Amino acid sequence: STTHTAPRRSKRRKKNEARNGTHRNVDANQKHTCVRSCVFEDDRRPRPSAQKHVEGKPHERRSSVLRKQPGDWCRTTMNSRVVSMTAELQVPTPIAKLMKEEQRETVWENEKMEAELVQVAQGKLKEVQKRVMKGFQDEPVAPYQALPVSLKHLASAEPIVEPSERAPEEHNAEIARVIEEYTDLLRERTKHHLGYPYNLDFDYGPLEGLQRFSINNLGDPFIESNYGVHSRQFELGTLLWFAKLWEISPEDYWGYITNCGTEGNLHGIYVGREVLPDGILYTSSETHYSVFKAARMYRMDFERIETMETGEINYDTLQERLVRNKGRPAILNVNIGTTVKGAVDDLDKVLEILDSAGYREEEFYIHCDGALFGLMIPFVKQAPMVTFKKPIGSVSVSGHKFIGCPMPCGVVMTRMKHIKVLSSDIEYLNSRDATIMGSRNGHAAIYMWYTLTKKGYGGMRKDVEKCLRNALVLKNMLEKAGVKCMLNELSSTVVFERPTEETFIRKWQLACQGDIAHVVVMPNVDINKLQIFVAELIASRAREAVQAAKQVALAAKEIEDCDYEFTASSSDSEM
């Protein structure tokens, strides 16, 4: 076989092609470069320039029209001007038949020139409006990112200065200054925090004295190791509180306080994989990224199930996949609140689907990811209960989200019969290894125990009611302001149109995905803060609207300038 290679073109040939109105397209099927012309003798032949896109998918790249200097897209010659407009703006045009094959000079009749200018102007104005209103965000945005991942927003470093480089008094004063400035920064950012699910309303003043101790709950929380500076008694007390919440007896559960919500998901999926080694993981497309990370880490086959408009898993698709894979066990991740929309998968409906698909209890394992709403759902009367009285395998929640904690932490709980499958004794620790991490933050257990002891079930219920009520207030305010928004019934996450002003997004630390953003109403968010946010959002939208109008006006002015150049060129040619 031979490979077809396009001949090399000389610089003179390239210039001729540019002058004559030809352009190069990549043919994806033939894997070689071909040259096609925009100039044809009659209208019956296809025009590549009039196509929406050609081979090679150039339509996936950003058009460079708006990035050029004003007037740049108007070339000095008529011929190249026509090619530039039709190729970059992709506006179907019969301009080609106005061009003479033999002399490459354009003779414009006034009526036709006017019609062509209107057509090109309309195409350019639509392009400008589309890009401005979308905030020039053509690429998909990674979930839960305030901005598209970009090198423009790299974190900065606070350099470490050696003590020997300064006098002791000066060195200590500099350290104090850095810490004071950082404290002011945190205070300001906490004031404008709305996009991520962290409860910032906590005060652990009485526990500050514990910071001088290295508290480590390494190993199994139920078995003391030889390391004596731990907080296992507070950890076990916290686990008992959750066991009562999720309705499982002390002799039947096992769990521990994790370093974050992701670790809880990693552990829950890990237990499911060990119980059902040949199982397929099923989860919705709007699941937290840590679940897909678990599937990759454990080399698991998984099915990504599409979601409904609300973000809830599509139950028909789930049933179809379960039936199709009936020969293998099922490991399911059920979302108790999705990351972006706060959607809650119906656990009872999932169990019904498993039963109708013919799966026995020993053939499936369910992990419930309740990072935020796993602590809220139990206090909502109409919500489907997450309880170990149902055939679930594990539940995980975050401690630093709804409870509120100065460091990331969480809880994962499973059945004692499952943990025996993956645990092993470690002589070095004089304990059992059944956790993801070896060393675990002992301070987190004390913080969680402290808050739950002060608030109790009643205090947590009041926090839940406040969040749901204020989320509804925010939704109503946004609707009154003309902002499209959505609020799931069992959620405190208000989803709305993504602001186009990036400075506003960063100020309020909004989590964005594609063309939507959200605010997570937490216990520390009051009506006054929401009112300020909505007022600033309205002001931001107004600024962007004015800027968009200016862009449209600028584009129209460029068209007028081209009109003047065309008229002047036509007059010169007649003379």
C-alpha cells in the first residue's frame, strides 16, 4: 500500500492561492491536504465556503474574528476580503458568482453590494452577540470549578525566609505580619462565600488548647493501638450518634471518621468491590468525581447512567443496564444530593428496580453518597429515608460541610459482616487495618463530637429547616429579578444562570458547570447575605448587558467602515 502525500507548496504558490481566493481543507478520510476554490463559474457546484463546517472539524476551534484588531478582518483587496468574511463567519453567500475568473477583480453593482453587506453584517452581529452573552466560554467547564482550569489562575507561594537572614525581632515581626494579613484575607473570603457546601458558622474556642497535642487515631477506631495520644472515645461516641440516625444496632455496624468525603466514597466502593469482586459499578453522570476515581483506582467496570433534568438518575436507563448485565453482580452508588444540582436519587425506587430486574440481596451492594444532604435528609419528613433497615451496604457523609469543622473530615459506616472481608491485623500498630488512610486526624473526631453534643438532633433539625427555608427565599428573589433558576424539592442548592462576569464569580466563589452556577445555602447563610448577593448579581448582569450592547455597536461600526472602503474602491475602479 502507498501513502498519499500532498506535494509541498512554494511561498509564491501560497501567495497566489491567497490572492485568487483559494483555501486549504484537510480531508479526514483521505488523510491528505487538498486545495479547493471559493470561485466557481456557476451556482450548481457546491461551495465549501458555504458549508457549516468541512472535514477536519475546524468548527470545534474558536473563531479568531473577535480576537483581531478592529478592522483587521477587512482585507486590503476585495478578493481576500470576501474569502475572509465567508470562511471565518461561515455565512452562506453568492459573492463567488460576482467574481471574474480571468482577472480576479471584483466588480460590484450597488444593489448586490448592499445586499451582501447586510448579509455579512447580520452574520457578524449574531456571532458577536452569541459570544458576548456566553461570556466567551465555548469550552466545557469542569464540574465544581469557579473558572475553567487555566494557567492564568495558578496559586502563588508565600516564600519561607530563613531566620538567619534577619534579626530575631524583625523576623518575628514579619511572621506576625504575614499571619495577620492572611487572617484578614480569610475573613473577607468567608464573608463572600456562597458556592461551596461548607458551614462556616462554628466556634471551637474551648478546644483551642488541644492544638498543642498530636492526636492521631491510627488504625481501627474500635481497637486501641500502642499510640496513646488519640481521641477514640470521641470518635466512637460520634459513630454511635450516626448509628442511631441511620438505624443500625451497635453490634452490626462498623465505621470511622475519615479525612474527607472522598475517602468515605473510596471506602464504600472498596467494600462493595471486595464483597462482590466481579460486580459492575452503576452511578449517574452527575455523581461526584471521587466515585469515578474509585472505579479507576480499583479497575472496576462501571456504567455511567444519564440523568433527568433535575440531576436525578434516569431510572429507566438504570433498569435497562441492570437487565442487560444480569449475569454479573451490581454495585450501585446512590446520590443523596448531587454535586451541582443537589438532586437526590430515590433509594426506594432503586431497590424496586433491582427487585424487578431479578437481583437478590446477595447480588447487589449499595453505597449512599450523602456528603452534604446525608445529614439533612433524615430531618425532612417527606424525604425517602436512608437507613440500614433497608438492604444498603454503606453510607458516607462529610463532617466539614453541614456540621461545620475547621478541617476536612467525614464519616463512613458499613455493616460489620462486610468489613471482615478486607481487614487485617497489623502487629506494628497493635491494631487492625480496615481504613483507607493509616494515620487519621484525631482533632476532627473531637470537633464533630463537640458540635453534635451541643446541638443534638433538635439543633440539627433547626439548621435543616433554616437552610431549606432560606434556599426557597433565594429562589424567589432570583425569579423576581428575572434570573432563571431551579431548586430541587429536597435540596438547599439553588441553581441559576451562570454569570458572565468572571470577577463576580470569583468574588462570591461560585461553583460553575457549563452555563449554570449554584449557591449552596448553609446554616451560616442568612437573608441579609442573600439579599446582598442578589443585588450584586443584578448589577453584574446590567454591566455585562451594557458591555454586550457596546460590542454589538462596535461590530456594526466595523461594517460601516467596510461599507466606506467598498464604496471608495468601487469609485476608484470606475475612474
